Amino acid sequence: MQTIFRGRHFINLEDFTKEEVDTMLEVSLDLKKKFAMGVPTNYLPNQSMFLMFFEQSTRTRNSMEAGFAQLGGHAGFLDSSSMQIAHGESAKDTAIILSRFGHAIACRYCNWGYGNKYLNEMAKWSKAPIMNLQCDLYHPFQALADLMTMKEKLGDLKRVKIAIIWAYAESHKKPISVPVSQLLVFPRYGMDVWLAHPKGWELPEWVIEQARENAAKYGGTVTITNNEADAYEGAQIVIPKNWGNWVNDQTGLAASGAVAVVDDKLMAQKSWKCTEAKMATAHKDVLYMHALPADRNNEVEDSVIDGPHSIVYDEAENRLHTAKAVMTLLMGGR
């Protein structure tokens, strides 16, 4: 078990060794047990952190706020539109000042081409840990919660077939950060990872290369396909979720963030929907996962997400416990 975490930034799970990720999962499970038993976990008393959001949030904001309160601290919510950022204040100045006020800064900034650069600029100047609540490239908290959920359900993940599948949605042009983080970390647990999407919705080539390197090191595999049926066939876990075609198409990019884009290219892919018929081709005990919010009846049929194979609410709950683990390790400990 690796135990040296205090003061480190949490921007990309690739910045942590597999042994360190294992430690995060062990701490998450311990915190979940204590939460179930009503055992106090005041590990970070009298600490404060700042939660900066450039976009909307349900699970991320509330898992961080509730989790930090359960650890004995106070988290202040900051809407970037009501901060001096809206008047042009730099990431440097924001990071220096907030890190002098408190013990950590967490930020969600998903705008394509902006978010990850902004987080890394803050990390350059902050005296306190910077935590990525989702950017344009990574969503480490979600990937960690997904890992925890899968290990709870299946135990050893080695050679488990997991399918990350693009799904049709109209709600907005979503970041690629969830599938990117999943594709990078799942092969580190020896999983057989399938990535399926229509042509035009590719992830960056450097992500594919890194995922394949991780697979080679840890005994997993990475398969890329444009054939949805091949991804579902025999899969033990399926994650059908929409992401935008940002790598190839900048339509919808605005300084204030991504806007909804429903065009002919997207409409042509309406068949990429998770249905009971497709689930029937997977493993008989297949698990359905989704980071939420799901675009119901576009991404997935209600009968699937509300059905016996769905573990989306367990997955969502684990956002609380993994958040608490990361905060405890980075802000407490040694």
C-alpha cells in the first residue's frame, strides 16, 4: 500500500501508480463501511476547500460538499460566473489567493481546449491540492467510482469484457472526459476493454496509445470498433454513454462553454441506443453502468436503466465515498 499523498494534485488518474489507485479504493471501501455504520470520520476538522464550477453539476457538487462535511470540513461553492473570473481574473491569481484562504481547490471546467489547461495553470501556482471535478479531457473522480463499483460487484476484474459504447443524445455536446478516463484506467486492471463509436466520434490517438500501453503492462486488451454489436456481444459490463465529436468537429464550441448541437451528423446515429435487445446479446449477468445524467429514451431505454442489470445508483453513491477518500489522502495523512 502506498501512503504518500498529502499535498498532491488530483487532475488525472494517470498521475498515480496502480498501487496508489488501489490505496484510494481501499480507503473508499473503509469510508463506505463507516458511513453505513454511522461511525464518525472527522479526519479533516476545521479545514476548508473551494468548489469552483464553470458548468452545472448534481453528483459531483453534492458528493464533494456532503463528503467534506462528513470529514469535518467546510466546502464553499463558487459559481465562476459570479467570481472575478467573469471579469478576466487569471487562473494564477485565483489559485494563489484561494490556496492562501483554504486547504484545497476543486474545479469543474469542461470547455473544450480550455478546462485542462486552466486546471494545470492553477496547479502551477496553488499552495494547496487542485482537484479535477471534470475537465475537457479527464474525469478522475468518476473513473475511480466506476472502478470501486465494478470491484464491489465482480471482485477480480482481470479479463472481464467491458464495453465503453457511444450512445445517441440530444441534451448537449458532452465532454469526452468520462470515456477517456475509463479507457485509460480500466486496462490497468487487466480488463478486456472495447471502445465502440460511430465514425467521426473518435477519441484522441494519444489516449488510444496510452490505453494500449497500460493494457500491455497489466495484462488487459484494448479493442476499437465502429461495430456496436461486437462491443455488446458477451460483455460483462456495458457503459453506453454519449460524448461529443470534439476531436474532429468544433461545432458548438463557445467561450462560455459547449452548447447543444443536434445536426444531421448526430441525427444519423440515432440507432446507437442501449436497448433490451442489445443487452440480451451480452453476458447473461451483464451490468449496465452510466455516469448520469442519462438522456433517457435517447441513450438508453427506461426498461434497461431501471431494470435488473442496472447498477447506476450504486455507481452514483460511490462518488461520495471515493471523493472522501481522495480528500482524506490529499488533505490529511502524510
